Amino acid sequence: QVQLVESGGGLVQPGGSLKLSCAASGRTLDYFGIGWFRQAPGKEREGVSCISSRINSTYYSDTVKGRFTISRDNAKNTVYLQMNSLKPEDTAVYYCAASVGSCSTWDSGSRFRAWGQGTQVTVSS
């Protein structure tokens, strides 16, 4: 199975930016749709973004659309989430996850079988 490791989280002021990385091993990442999810204390896990395999279709939740950008670097077997114009409500643990092939029903998270351990993003002044 594919293994995923997130990195790039940290503390940033509102309006700032962070770039998260999701590095894969065990399988070629291009085979998978990769989703980014987040979960804040006391809240349900929320789908943030997804990039499909091969054709690289991208999807975003309404709350991050226009601020976040998901991308893939097949040579590095890594998916990125560039986060701009960060808001305090973006504070959460961010996870990447792998789904075979597509981002169908991606925001539910149920089709994603492999998950990383998460990286903390804190947006605070």
C-alpha cells in the first residue's frame, strides 16, 4: 500500500501562507487521487481539496477555493497544497489521503484508504 507523510505545517499569521507537502512511498503517487483534509478540535473532518490521478483534475471546498491550490510533482512523488490568505478558521490538523484513481465523492473521505499522520496548521496573530 501507499504510505503518505505530510509536512510543512506550522504557525502563521492571518493572511499568511504555507505550503504543505504530501510525500508518498510504496506506490507511484500518480496512480492515486490525492485529497487534503483537515480536522479541528471538536469538529468533523472536512474535505479541503483533491487532485485526480493522471488527468490532474482539481477540486476544492467552497471555503478554500481561490485561496488554496493543490498540485502534483510526479518526479518527486509528492502532492502539494499551497495555502494563501490563511484565516484563523483554517487552523486544523491537515491530512493527505490516497484514493484509487479518482476524486469521486472525495469530500466525504470514505474512498480514501491510505492516510498520512497529519501536520498541524495554526493561523493566529
